[in-house]
Amino acid sequence: MSGIPHPLKDRIAVVTGASRGIGKGIALELGAAGATVYVTGRSQQRGKLPGTVAETAAQIDELGGTGIPVVCDHGDDDATAALFEQIATEQGRLDVLVNNVYNSPAAARWLGRKFWEVPPKAWDETFQIGVRSHYVASVYAAPLLLETGGLIVNVSSPGSQRYMHNAVYGVAKTALDRLTADLAHDLADTEVTAVSIWPGIVATELLQLVPADAEGKRVVTLPGEGSFDLDEAETPRFAGRAVVALAADSNRQKRTGKAWKVADLAADYGFTDIDGRVPRHD
């Protein structure tokens, strides 16, 4: 990590799906590093879970960055195109694109189900927001990123390499990591870097709702995958520190086209989670 207090001062970033969860954690860390961060998502008002694009943007301001909320449905290509037109007009540049948006509520319905129990619409929901949306954002961001030698980060998962959650989830994450590799191939003669990152179990707002058991432990059980102690989970900002480290690394192109565990990036760059730990995950 750079020792500079605000290593991303004057950098412009976009984090899709940053009202809450991992996207919010990444947006906050980019802001804490001094960046101007466009925070996108559909949440204008609090729903069952806390978090809106405006709230994330306000927290970025408090951390020393500049947060700009943009209500954007990433299933709408025109809305996505308009987002990057806005950035081009207001900033004239883009340094970091984080493709994070994902339809978590829809995906949660099918955790642990056999493929014949998962309806075809789940395929469309998962690929529309989580693969196609990342491609579309990358297409519209590319002209700006090419000018700055910027960074594309796709938030993926070890589910691209082993069974996790269900067949649709794994195929989607495999497609996303393939997208990362192929973006990097097309960008090989440029200074733009494209990577995937793999967080571990992350204590998002949804998992924070898990109550403590009789022993005071908060344990979440994923069907067919085991039980996990949430006291050992990563915070959403751990992934954010990985993105900051990559964005500040002038030699990051050596990582292009590949997927990187957040914990491994922590070991390489020397950062920790906000509580000082370095959570490990398989």
C-alpha cells in the first residue's frame, strides 16, 4: 500500500450496486482514499434492508472523498449509457470501474437447490444483473478508461471454480471470470487493467440480521455448504481496501485477466480489514 493519506485524490470511480453490501464497502474505501465516487443503484428510499445511493454518497463525503449518487437500473442499457455520459460531461475522465451490482434478493431464493428445483427465470435474473450488466458498463466505460489507463474490477466468487449455492450461480461466476479474462485480452495493447476479485463470507446488512444462538454466536448455514461463524466474516470494506490497493498500484497490469482472492491481495499489499484482522478463506 502507498503511505500517502489520500492515494486516489483526483481519481474518478464508479461502483455499481453500492447502496449496501460489498459495493458500499468498496465505495467507502475509494472515498476514504480521496476519490470522487459515483455510487449507483436503484435504492432511493430505505426498504427492508438499510441503504440508499444518497446515504452511501454522504458517507463518502464524511470520509474525505466526494460521493455522487446516481439512481440507475443496470438492467436498462440506456440508463447505463447515460451514467457514463454524465461522468464524461462532469469529470472528463474515469479511472476505476467496479462492476458489483447483483440481484441478491432474487438469488437468495434458490440457495442450495438442485438445478431441477431452480426455474429458468433464475438463470435470466442472475445473468442479466451480474454478468450482462457488467459487460454493458464495461462497454460504455471503456472510452474513458482507455484515456486514463484505468482499472476494471469485477466482483466475482470462488463459485467460478467450485460448486457454490446452485448451478446457475456457479455458471454465472464462471462467465464473469471469463469476461474478465477476455476484456484483458482485448485491452492487452493498452494500459487498462481488468481483474476479478473474490471476497470470502462478507458480513453484509442481510447477514447482520442473523440472530445470535443460545451460545451468543451468530452462525449462518448455507444449504449443502456448511455453517459459518459471522464473527469471523469479512466486513464489506475489506474488499474495498483491495480495490484501493489495485487502483494505487502502478504495476497492477501484471495482475490483469485473472481472479484474485481478497485475502491474498491483503497479504500482497499489506492491508487489513477495519478491525485489524486479515480474514482467510478457501
